[in-house]
Amino acid sequence: MTASGISLYGTVLSGHTHRVELLLRMLGLAYDFVDSPAPVRRSPEFRALNPFGQVPVLQDGELVVADSGAILVYLARKYGRDTRWLPDDPVGAARVQRWLSIAAGEVKYGPGMARLITLWGRPGDLAQAGAIAADLLGFMERHLAGRGFLAAEHATIADLACYSYVAHAPEGRISLEPYPAVRAWIRRVEALPAFKPMPASEIPA
């Protein structure tokens, strides 16, 4: 564990992990990355951190937080120097929460699931994932027309929560070409200070 006491358990190809890494970096926090592939996640030690055996898990001193959305909220509230990443006014907070819900729903089961099926043969319906992704990307395209970011005039945890799987949608054979506003938003997120890309994966032939 680092001097700051923060450890992040995850895998480098997990979009859920990546969104947390982005916020840790953008908040300027030192952390120890603990690679946690499937065999590790089945261990009693890991299940003591998260009984569901899922990544990411954040350990901050004695505190353990599981679920990427919960971790983003925790980090923004505890270490954000202001309310930029997570607004505290009712409307701003609701707008961010809306996109956290989309990240846990349409993003995960659309481009996220298509990527799992395509790259690693995860059981699932690729056509259904593609249809969810099309609805999501169409909605995002309309929403981002005339906007720079998803929930505010600046980046928030909403953008980090949605970025990774949307940006890597082509790895699930989901084209981003029809969505210029989405692609422009991706470039804006990638231009944020301390941004770190998630490694690309090669699509099987």
C-alpha cells in the first residue's frame, strides 16, 4: 500500500477499473494498483473485500469501497478540492447521477457487453448488445450536440464513468463513425490533464 494508503484492485482491460484510475490520476492521488485477474477474485482474501468477486475495489486505509460508481462518488467527495467532479447542488448532482445510472445500465449492457462477447467469448446476445449500444450512442449524440461534456460545462465523474466502454466500443464491433459529437466528446475527455488510456485490445479475426 502506498504512503497515502490507497490501493486499487482491478485489471488493466476493465473499463470499470479504468474509470476509477482516471479519477485517481486527475485528483493527483498516489495509489498502488493491485492486478486482480479472475483466479485472484475467487480467493477468500479478495472475497473478504468484495463478496461478489468483482473489480474494482478501492482500499483507503481501513475503508474498503466496491463498485466503480460508489468509488467515484467517494473519491470526488473526499479528495475533490471543490465540487467540480461531483456538484453538490440538487440539479447538478441529479444530472451526474443520471449518467452514473446510464454507465451501470446502457453502457455496461451495450458497448461493454458487446466488447466482452467479441473479445473474450462471454456468453450473451451480441445483436441485443448492439441494439442497446445503438440506442445509447444515438441518445448521447443528440445530448452532446452543443455540449462539451455530459452533465456540466466541464468534466465530471459522469464523463469518466461513461468514457472507457464508449471509447472502446469498436472492440465490440460497434462503430463510432455515425456519431461525430460522441467522438468529439471522447477527444475532450482524452485531453484532460493526467488522462491515461486503457490499453487497446485486438479484435479476433
